[in-house]
Amino acid sequence: MIQKQINTTIEIYDSVTELPDDIQKLMKRAVDARESAYAPYSKFMVGAAIILDNGEVVKGSNQENASYPSGLCAERTAIYAAGANYPNQKIKAMAITATSVKHDVLEPIAPCGACRQAIAEYEQKQDEPIEIYFTGTKGKVIHVKALLDILPLAFDNKFL
């Protein structure tokens, strides 16, 4: 047997105001996207904003459905929209923010497993990492330099 340890590094900022100006603007766009979330069941609204290498920003918000598996998370809404509308542009960074009608979301909310897998596909497609910044309604922000930092054993096309 061989035992290996997987390590990852994250950066933690005390608030959005500590982020670089361009990322603060991207996070503001994620907050704007969050406002368009359709979350009548969970009351949990998520917004995502992606900056492409051509400077375009693509936003997405979670969209729920009474048939629960039919909904879609904000991160995948944004990344699929970027892929459909700007197929030849690389994704530089993604900002994600969440809030709830029920309570203040004070911890950074990371992408779910399905979203991590979708983002990993785009990292592989563009052969370049995607920086991700995520936060709750307010408070700390977590930054990872690549999706693979939070999904180290990702499934990809080399297994097919």
C-alpha cells in the first residue's frame, strides 16, 4: 500500500473590500446576479459572475423548479452561458456569493460537487486554471487559484 497526502492552499480575506479592485467589481456583478435568483423553495439565492479573457462578464443565478432535479445552480448557469455565447474565450475568474431569506449567510459558500465538476471541465478545455472567489452574504471570502484546488481528484476525459 502507498499512502499519499493531498494538500491544497486557500487564501482567506476578511471581506470583499480586501480583494483586488477588479475582483471586487466581479463580486459586485455576482451580487447583482444573486438578485435575479429564482429560489421560491429553498429561499437560498446564489449569484455567480465570470470574467473572460476578452473582458466580458457573464452572470448566472440559481434557478429552482418544483421538480427539484430540474433546477440549476448559479455557477453552472454562468459557465454554460459563457461556453455557449463565448466558446473561444478563456475563463479567467469566477466570483460566487450566496444569501438566504431565512438567515444571514456568514460563511463562504463553495460550489457544490456538480458545479465543481462542470468548472473542472472548462479548466481542462482551456488548459488553464480558473480562479474562484466565494463568499456568503457578507464576511470572509475564500480564494482558490484553480478549481482543482478544491476538487483534486477530478474526473476528466483521460478516463474515457
